Amino acid sequence: HPFNDIWPIKERKDPKFGSITATVPVSSNHLAIGYENGTICVVPLSLALLHLSNLSQYVAHKSSVRVFEKAHHGPVTCLIVHESHQYQYLLSGGQDGAVKIWNLIDGKYIVSFTVHTLPVQSFIDPAEQIETRIKGCVVSVARDNSVALISVDSMSCLFIFPSHPYPLSAIQWRTSEDYLVLGYSDETTYVWQLASGYLDRVLHGKTSKEVLDDDRWPINHVSASIPSISNNNSSKHNVNIRSITSYNEALQMSTLFSHVFTFNIRRVVHDLYARYERTRGQGRTTTTGGLLLGNDLVVPSPTPQQSTSSTSYDAVVPDITTFRPDKDDPLDIMSQPEDDDTNHNHKKRFKDKRNTDLQKRLELVSAIIATSISWNVSEAFENICSRTLTLQKHCCYENINFGLKGANGFLSLLAPLEDEKDAWKISPDMTASRLLSVAHLAKAIIFIAGQEAKSSDLIAGYAMALPAVVGKQYCFPSLSLLSKYWQDPSARSLFSSALNGLPQKEIMSLIVYWEHYLPTSSSPESHGSYMMARATIVLGIMGCDQPQMLDNHVRRYTALSLALLLSDSDLDEPKSHQSDPSHASVARTLASMELLSQGFNTWESYINAAEVLRTMFAYTTDTQPAVSRGAKNAIFQIASMNTPLVIGTLTYDTSNAKKLEDRIQCLRIIGSFIRKKPVILYSHVHRVVESVVKTLDPNIPHLRDKVLSTATTVLHDLVKTYPFVDFSSSAQKLVVGTLEGASVIYDLRTATRSVVLEGHQGSISALGFSPDAKFVATSSLQDQTVRVWYSNLSLFGVLTSSLSQGLSNTNNRNHRYDDGSSIDHRESGSQKAYKVFSFALPHGGITEPYQIMHQVHFEWTSSRCVKLHVRDLVMSFNV
């Protein structure tokens, strides 16, 4: 037996209950286990994971445990959990042919049905969930293929259908026609009348297949190898449990030799975050705001931060603010002792229930961590895990192995290892998968311990210390697998630490390998879109984090590949306009956006930056929320690196884009900048105002009518956000100050500049129209003056402006600003200030844009008196 040489199957029996014969998940945090002596135990997942082979030693005197001793005469063969009217019931089938129902909340036996002569083989949740007669029922199937329909709602057996020589393959529910159809593997179908319980007809061959293939009716497809079939969506649960059995066809007996716990680590972590946040507001807290965990360990109460990422990772794993955790496990909540039913005790009991629920989730995380990490690797990392979760260091669980879940539900499991650390020597994928799980769980633990700022360093330190501890045969984590989840900060940190740990020769080999798959170096026919996208992301991460690793030509090809990935048109198979974009396509688009924005300084010289920006502009209106949010965040990030490029492209397209939709789109992006990133826009507000005003040109009426609403909203946000922009509704004039000391008044009725006010020696900090719009007050904190101007161009202003322009160099007719924009005095007049006032500020003046935006503004108290507010200082000026 070669398999037995690799994986010696040791029969591990519980000393009291014997071998495990059936299992089923209960709620979100418990597991029901049936044994060969007929006993059923319902225990927390953490206990089952760590002590599955000897549970009888740990179940005594635990309020969260249910033990039904010798529930059946002989082995328990199958289990299923059924919820009905807010109660939770456990149905068990045994080798004695009996079906029994137990109340999981109070742990009491309810009723037994002796409906089969041979052992019960499986339970099935009916696919029909509308018909009231069927909704609260469970189907039991025996080894002789007899079928019983048991109503949990009424605690009665509704129907018993006789045995058949061949296994049951399908149950079709034609309840509106009053039929129940049973299909068998020999292509025989029995049609039963539900009202009378009589057999209506028997179908064979082609007719039988046609009836069962009729998709108008709910159907259960039955597999003899699955002991219970439930309608619950297991993909949304934190954990699923499956048993590995060997089946002897001759004896028709199955031997169970292993149990597989499949944990959705990210759901476990987000579930923990959500419950922790809920407990912070409702659970037991100390006087210092900490939370009591474990052995009275006091930890601070931080707040989980909403993810700032805009990527496909967020699309798969929602932010903590929107994540919906599993339902509270009633067995956890009921484990609290009851108090007197007073209002005070009711509130206290509610708080204790919440805290107990969190504590149980921490116990589960503790069990997973205890079986996943290797000890004596990183002292700092291990100390924080052991303190927060009260773990015992150096505890080894020799009966536990690891595995990977692949496509189509297939599993790859490790055979038992002599040394636990040998698991790090198996393959790069195994190392990456295990490190990712550890990183996700550890990040949550470190967060709860109040040391979130250290999480990246602690996790990276553990990953970087592993090679020295494991030895030369250590398999570095797969960069390809980590890049699949690269938007997750934990995966990104592991990617960087793995890259730093690789020898230079291996790094160069990896670059050469992945360069071969770049879209600019190959075609979809030769390598496929999946590999080309993965190559682009792997090299893109390298270019963002450590650009010096990539040669100039590799950077160029990577940059062009990222730009190609952004459009995605050449990497997807043709699809109709009506079809939704695939998840892979969305993920590629999001990845290219984020990598282009994060490494923009690296890629800019190799791409047409303006066209890349325009592609991102278009994505801001995408119907996929993740794509729209990702495009905006990418634009913001690029703007923080090269503001003139982004604002220049936006303002140019706002004024000159051929399509009206593109202009409106740019106006909306400008609005997003004003609301979310006003500081980035601070130095370019006058350019933005100029481009927005141009869209209101009355000489192009169709343009003005279409953009009026959006443009008005943008101008309103500008006035509300920046103290050097103001609007007079009575005069329909807008004034904006510039960094060079000029102020420009626009007439919104004609969409033209009417007056340019020049005279300040520093940037304009604040301005404002008088109530009658006759005057404009402007101030510069740099030259510490307030100037009051006529808002209309006076005759005196025209004469002085003409004189001053005549004395200036006729070749320099435009006033050009630092960002390249200019004001042409031939298009608008300028004049001198009506009055000038000087003032002095205390030391430590306001210089930062954020300070000016929030601490400086004008207030006209009358048409002849204006006040300048600078922090708490108020200065009045009479005009």
C-alpha cells in the first residue's frame, strides 16, 4: 500500500466516545460530532480544531457544549441542523434506523421517529422553500433508499416512501401540482401524490430523464457520498468541515480517517473586526476605555479604519463599515448565566452576551493561529500573539496538517510531517498561502492589542526571519500568488519582504521570466490573458516598490503593459455590450489604475500620461462602484505627484473636449477634488475657475444649457471652500484671487473677464464682494495689506491702466504665472485700488494652504465696513 507508506492512517478514537462517524457545522462557531457509540457532542470550533481526537476530556462543565450521550443504539450516521421559528434543532440519524430531533438551545431531546429499517444514510434540506407544507421539513434517506419526509415545524413524519434497489439520485418538488418525484440511478422515476400519499405512476428511460430535466421545478440532486445536503450558502460562512472517508464497495462501509476544516480567513478576520467594533460600544470596558479580554488583559479600544484602497480586494472583501458578520451563535450567547429580570441586569446581560460572542471568536482565531504559525521565529511577533490570545508558546499539534483549496473545490493536503517546520519546504504556493493566512490573522490580533502601527513591521519581520530558522530548503513565497492579492496590504508587505530575501540572481531570473509574458512582449494567442496580466502586476509591483530592480527597457515595457491593461481591450475576449464585465477584467483594470498611480514617477516618461489620465477620467463614471472609486483615487494620487499635469488636462478638456459628456465628466472630477482634495487644487483654483466659466459661454447655448447645473455646483463648491473665491448673486459676478497677487472678476452673464485687479505683492489669501457688489476687498497675508477695489472698471481705472500698459514693454502684453497660465489685458481691463490698508500680524503667521482655507475670511458688515478674520484676530476697515 504505497499510500499508507506516505500517509500512515492511525485510527484515533476518543477514549470515551470512540471513533467519529458524522459531523456538521452548527451556527457560526460550533460543530456537531457524532460517534460510534451513539453519542453526539456539540462543541466550539476552537475546541474541535485543537482536540478533535480526545474531546471527552474537555467537554465537562462547559456551558457552550451540548452532549447527548448514547443518543442512538450504535453509530451516529448523519447529522443536519435545521432552524425553525427562531429555534435551532439538530436532527440525527443512526445505524438503528431512527431519526431524532434535539433542541440545541436548551440541549433537550424532543422526539424520535423509527421510519427506516436500515441505517439512515443522509439528510436533505428540500429545495422547495415556498410551499408551507414543505418549508419546515427535512428529508431522510436510508441505506435501502427508503425516503421519509419529516416536518420539524409540527414534529411529525408526513410521508414514508418505500425502498428501491438502486440509489436515489434526485428529488423534484412539483408541489403546485401536488406531486413529489423521486429519481433513481437506474433511470427509474416514481411520481407520488402528496395529498393522498399514493404512487401516481412510474417512468423509465427517456421519459424519466425528460421529467427530471424540467427546470421549472425545484430539484435536489442527491449524492450518496454526502451525508447531509443543506441549502445554506456555505461560501459565506467562516468555516466549512468535510470528512475524508475511504469507502469499501464490497462491504458497503465507509471509514472516516480525516477531517478537513476549510477556513475563509478573510471572513474570519472581518467577522472579528465587526464584532470587536460592536463590543466597543456595547461590551465591557474599563474606566480607561480598554476592553477586557482573556485573563483580564486590558487592551486599548482603537477604531478599525475603513480601507482607503479602491481595488478588487475591496470588491471581494468589503470594508469593516459595510461588512455583515455571521449571525450570533446562540450557543455562545446562551452560555451566560441568567440574572434577575431587572432593567439593570437586562442591560448587563446584553453587554456580557456581546463580549462573550467576541471572546468565542477570539478563541477560534487563537486556535487557527496556534496551528498555523511556527514558533521560535520572531520573538516580538510571537509575544504579542501569545499575550493577546493567551496562547501557550511552543505548543505543537502533531495531528494537524495543512492544505490548499484549488479550483472547482479540489483540495491539496499535506501528509503528516515529522517536523512541523518542514511544511515551509514544500512549495512556494504553500508558503505564500500559509503566510497570507498568518498575516491576516496576526493583523487583527495586533489591531486588537492596540499596536496597529506596528503590524506591517511585525508581520514582515516574521516572514523575513523564517528562511534562517527553516534552513536552506525553505521555499520562498510565490510572488505570483502574492500578486493575486497584492491590493491587500498584508500580501503587499509579504511580497516586498520575499523580494528582499531572494538572492540577486534569483530576482534577475524572475524578472526575465515575467518579462517574457508582458503584453508588449507577447500576444494572447501565445500566452493567454491571465499570464500577461499576472506578469504586468508582478513587474508593476517591483517598479512601484523598488524601481532600481528593473532595467530601463523592462520599465518601459512594464509601463506600456500597465497602460494596455488599463484599457483591457486587447486582453479580453470579445463580449457584447449588454454583458457585464467579468470579475477578472475588473480586477485587471483596478490593478493597472493603482499601479500606474502609485509608481507614476517611474512610469510617466514611458507613457502618454495625458491619454492615461483621460482613460481614468472615463472610468470615474463606470457602473461598477469599485472601478469608479478606484479611478478617482488613482487620479488623486497622480495629482499629488504631478499636480500641473492632472489639473492642466482637466481644465483643457473642460474647455475643449469634443464630446459634451467628457466636459461634464471633467467638471464632476473637479468637483471631487474640491470636496475631497481641496489642498491639491489650491494653487490652481484660478485656472479651474477660468475653464468652468468658459463652459457658460452664452454664444454656445446648447453647451451652456447642458453644463449649467454641474458648472453651477462646481462654482458653488469653490466659493464655499476657498476664501479667495467669491460670488455676487445680484451682480452675477465671480471673483478669484491668484498666487501672484492678482484678482480677476468674471461676468457670468457673458462668461468673460471684466476686470483684473493687480497691486498685491503676495498671493491673495481672501477676498469678498460688498453686499451691493460695488466693492471687492482683497487681502494678502504675505504683504499684509487689505485693498478695496471698485468691482466695475471706472474711467480713472481705464486711463491709469492704459498709461501703465503704454509704459511697459509692448512685447510682454500677457501677465504669465508660474504654472504657465496667463491673463491677457487686451481681453479685460485693470485698475488701481480704491483704498489700501496695512496691518500687522503676531509672529507665527498663517502660511499653509489648509490653515488659510479654514482660518482666514472676509466679512462685510455693511456696504462701507469690512472685517478680516485671521484665526481669532478680527480687523475692521471702513471704506
